[in-house]
Amino acid sequence: MRESERLDPARRERLRTRHAVLRAIREFFDGHDYLEVETPARVPSPGLDVHLDAFEAPGSAEPRFLHTSPEYQMKRLVAGGLPRIYQLGKAFRRAEIGHLHQPEFCMLEWYQVGASYAELMQQTAELVAHVAERVLGTTVLPSGLDVAAARWQRLGVREAFRQLAGVEADALLDDDERFFRVLIDQVEPRLGFEQPTLLCDYPVSMASLARPSPRDPGVAERFEAYLNGIELCNGFGELTDAAEQRRRLLADQARRRELGRPVYPVDERFLSALEQGLPPCAGNALGVDRLVMLLTGAEHIREVICFADDEL
């Protein structure tokens, strides 16, 4: 091997830590009676999130894309009778490069039938604490942040915008670009430093795959976890109403068209699974690379993966 190809010792050690993280994740879910699954990376619809673009993946008579999340296919498995499933694998998103982003990254996604939104938040805290304990021998990260499950706080989006940005979140609902700018520039960088933070109860319009809260129909059962200002995951109490899900996906299609972004197909088999009956469930998607960064004190995602996009 040429000298220029040799990994520096710190990166080699972080890759060993990464292996331990993957092993601890599997240990956690296997211990909670989950089934590990593998769904295809090439799919007919990569997701219709207005802010995410996909890679085309030719090779079939019908259009195919690399998924931005395995969500649709995993929910079909839940509807098909698998009550607890998890998946560790790659997800793909165009134009995502930075210290926290790569076009190809490792995602952990899981679903549990019968789990409530609140139970999923608690389970997320327990998962992170378990992985830290197994990998580090402590729940205290290199930054000094303690991720013990009992230390996580829950903070509503409305309260966070009011406290950290001095604006009312509801006043920004007609301008989603401004909403996300305030979130990214003023709210996110201040979350999860004193204690891990679960930012929850997003406006319904900002959570197209989550069910409305029974406590407040203006917000959805969506949360994101933040540690040291880093968004770690995105969880939902899942929407099971097929007609409402179709309406939201069509609205996302229209918004993408309006913004001049690629417009992807609606996944009809996913909607058919909802029509046949997706049981009440909750699910979460967690960035594994970011978790490894937090556990090792790495400052850039390239430090915890084998090859960054510009190293290929």
C-alpha cells in the first residue's frame, strides 16, 4: 500500500469504535425481540420530502432511485405482520456534503407496533445510553455530555423557537424556508449541550409522515434528538390513515414542482399497505455516522467512515 493510502492511527481507532457501535446497536434490538431486515436500496419512489433529492438508479424497465430512507418498504413489512423490525444500512441523498453530511451514509431505522410516541422517545434515550455504556464503559461522551437515559429532556418546537430564537413558530408556517432557516441557524446550534434534548411536537405541515397529536391537532407526533447541537435522529408516531397520507404526498409533490426540484412518483404499494391496514406504531431513523462522531469526539464525518465521497 502506498504511504498516501495509509489510514492515520486515529482514524483506524475510530473505525474499531464504529464496529463496536454496530455490535451494540444489534445487541440492544436483539435483546428487545426485534427482527433485523434488509430492504432494497433501489426503489420506485425515494421519498417526497421537499428538502431531499435522490440519485437515479437505472437498470429496470420502470424508473428506480436510491432511497433516501427505507421507510416505505419497512412500513410495508410492518403492515405485512412483522411487529418489531430494525435495519442498519446505507441511505443516499444528493448534494449533501459537509462535516455532518455525506451523499452515502449509514442509517439505523426501526419500527414497533403498539409503541406510543412517548415510548419511542424513551427507547431512543435508552438505546443511546446502552451504546455509550457498551462502547465507552460510561454514559459520558468525550465532550462531557452525559447521555444516561434519565438525563434526556423534552422540548416542544413552539417553546424552543420562543426561547432560543424569540419568534413564534406558528407565525412561520406559511414560509417553510424561513421556518427551517430559524431552526437551523438559531435553534439547533443551541440544543443538547447541557443535557440531551428531544425536540418534539412539530407543526403538522412539517411532518408529512407523522400522525397528528391527540392533545393538539396543530402539531404532529414528530421528534428529533440533539446532542451537542447535532441532530441525531428523526422519529414519528406513524401516520396510518391512507387517504391523509396520499393527500400529504401529493402536496409534497406539488411543492417540489413549484420549487423546481425533481418530482418523484408516489409509492402506490406503500399506500396500498396503509389501505390494507398499518397497525398503530412508532418509528425512528438515526444517523449512525453521527452517533460514532459523538462517541469518539470526531469533528468531521470523514473521520468515522472508511472512505468519504472525495476519497473514491
